[in-house]
Amino acid sequence: MSKDVVEMFEEFLSDEPAKWAKLSSDIQWRRLQLLLLREILIELRKLNSKGLQQEKVGG
């Protein structure tokens, strides 16, 4: 991926309710939501594996 997901998300931020309504039906917005969820899952897996490694060392 050439662009950071957070940067992509910031492009969609707006205080205009009309823009949010349009985004909710926009395929790009749906794709971005999936990318964000994917990034969250990756980070959670990293944290989980670090926690398991610490348990093995400590216990």
C-alpha cells in the first residue's frame, strides 16, 4: 500500500453532515473502513503476540 491508512482516513473527515451522508454510501468509504479494521487487527495481533512472549519469559 503506497499510502498510510490514517492519511487516507483524514481525507474523508469533514464537519459537513451532507458529506458524511454521501460517504456512507460511497464504495471508497467502505473500502477505507475495511482497511482500518484490517490495520486494527494487525496491531492487536502484534500486541497479543508480545504479551504471549512476555508470559513465556516471565512464567
